[in-house]
Amino acid sequence: MNDLLYVNGGTPLNGTITVRGAKNFVSKSMVASLLGETPSVLRNVPQIRDVKVVSGLLDLHGVNVKYDTDAGILDLDPSNVESAHVADIDAHAGSSRIPILFCGPLLHRLGEAFIPDLGGCRIGDRPINYHLDILRQFGAVVDKRAGGIHLRAPRRLQGTKISLPYPSVGATEQTLLTAVRADGITELSGAAIEPEIMDLIAVLQKMGAIISVDTDRVIRIEGVDRLDGYTHTALNDRIETASWASAALATGGDITVKGATQPEMMTFLNTFRKVGGRFEVQDDGIRFWHAGGQLKSIVLETDVHPGFMTDWQQPLVVALTQATGLSIVHETVYENRFGFTDALRKMGATIQVYKECLGGRDCRFGQRNFHHSAVVSGPTPLSAADIEVPDLRGGFSHLIAALAANGRSTVRGIGLIDRGYENFQYKLEALGADVARA
């Protein structure tokens, strides 16, 4: 598929689309299948590029992967797990950061693992040192080599105590995937407790893991000798849901998102209502619409769960360009997440970014040289532009801006959007958008 999209904007998006399994969960549960001695079945799997990447990486390691794309069902058989060639891993992984999560399962199954130099979206400092330090604490030996990192386990990995300086989702996933088959008890404090983490814990428990979650962000894992496969239905994607909700608000439209569920969306729904949006929770989804009249400016601060999710921030900022007054957005999760606003300014938005902590508490970026607060002044009409997609969430936000703008925009690099938004062009067309891929 070509990497350029023409968007004729200015038309409200109206209609119904469907979301399936969460990108931030599905890929991790696919990796978890490596830990089992018997096959696993994962349901509600979306057709996104990350699923293809992880499927390919699993295949390189000897996992038999069968994907029924229409039904959204993955069958994963890890009976013949083996080491993969370094060049193959590097070529297949591309810019994905998923290979780092293969380490714990492969150390248990094979006694060694290799990960290529990692890429990923350029939205802030997401170092792998958390991951490597965690693996060392379990007893892994880490060696830097040309093109990546080799890890080995001279003996069975040992349970340990780990304290995270920040509730990192990736570091929490790494600990869970490594601790479940380690010898002894692992105690993780400062853990992330996002819904996708809890769903991963549910998968591991189905496989035979013993995991308890305390109210103070402490997770305890009792290692076991053996895990079996699982059968599980993935929770739906709350990020994609919020992205379509923001598109309804920015374009003055009315979108029903089938598959969306209320519990993990509550913080977003509160904010959506404060801005002036309306929603209706239905049995099989949530309807989002612009209520008419003026949208309201707000003060918003992102945070780890149960706070306002950082991945909800970018699409909502596009809607805030159409709100009356000054909105203040304080980003506390990723330090460089406002780069996407350059394109919005080019389209006519009035957005200023600051290094200070605005609109809330002081955060860990407050004394550092990062533009992590933004002031959005509106409403401002948006005009079409030639846009380059910077990252997955920023890219979809640019797409929303192009849909809200008057005129024909050219959006380049939309292949990044395919990483996390299933059949997004088809969904746009179903909502009445005038788009064409070149």
C-alpha cells in the first residue's frame, strides 16, 4: 500500500465503525505464547502491522502462527521454539520495539536471546536500560554486540525484588513475562496497572502463573516450572476509540464506535463531556457526537492509569483547536510529545509550547529542557496543508486535522498509522470522509 493519503476536509464524520483488540495488549499476549508448552488461541485480533511484525518474529523462532483475519483469531503453537538468525530478526523487526519483550520467554525456553537495535516512535526517551537492568536482576548475562544485544541465562532465572522509578508499562510487561517462570518470588513495586497490563496478567494466570496485584502498585509473582497455552479474547482498543471520538468532535460529526466499552474509558469520557462533546454508552459500543454550539476550553494533565492517557492527548488537542478560549495541556508521561503541533500551527492552529509545568502539579520533566506543556487558543479555522506523519498517534491526529480543515491536504508517511489503526481508510470512507490513497 502506498504511503500517501489525499484528504478533502471540511465534512463532518458520521456513521458507525468497529474497533477490535488493543494494539498495546495483543502484541504482548502473542509474545506470552512463547512461555507455554501447549498452543494458545487469541481472539479479537485486529489487522494491524504490529500483529504482522510479531507474527513474523514468532515464526522466525519456530512458532507455528495461523491467523484468520476475518474472524480475528490467532492460533499460536510454540512446540518447536528455536533460536532465530540475527539478520532475520533485524530485517523483520524493522523499527518495532517488541523484540525486547521476547527476551524473558526466550531465556526460559532456549537459555539465550538476541535483540536488534530498537526503533519506535520518536515521542520521547524510552530507553531499554529499564529492561536490561530487570533482566540482569533475574540473572541474565547481557553482552552488547554489533547490531544489537545478546542475552544468556547460565542457569535458571531467579525471582527478585524490582522497584521502578516510574510506572513504566514496558518495564512492567518485561518483569511479568520474565518472572512467571523464574525460580522463587518476584516483587515488583511502582508497577504500571493499565487495563492492558491487567489483561496480560489475566492471560498469564490462564497459562498457570500465580500473580497478585496490591492496591499500592505492587505486583507479586510466584514463579512456576511450567506454563500451558491460553484461550483469550483481547480487550478492545481504548486508544483507537478515543481517536474516533476526537475525530467526531473536531469535525462536528457523530460516530458510533462498536466494540468500545465504558470502564477503561471513564477518564476520557469525563474530559470529552467537559469539552462539550456528548456520548451514549450502548450495549455494543459508544456513540460520540458534537452537541452543537461552542466547544469549551479545558485544563488537562496526562498521567499513568487511572489518569488521562498520554495516547488520548494528541487527537484531543486537535479538537481543542476548535474550543473557545485557552486550553492548557500538561504532558507528564513522554517529554517530547508536542512535536506533532508543528503541523497544526502550519494549518492555522494557535498553539504555544512551554518547558514549564503548566496547569497542574510539577512533574519529572519540570526542571529539564523539554517542551512538555502546551497552550491552545481557539477556535481557529484549519486550512489544508502538506503534512508528514511523525509517529503513530501524532499521525492519526494529523489525519483528524486534515479531515477538519478546509481544502485538500496531503498526508505523507501514513504507513505508520497502519501500525495501530485497523483498516483506517475503509473506516474513514464508511464515515463519509473524502480520502484517496496514492
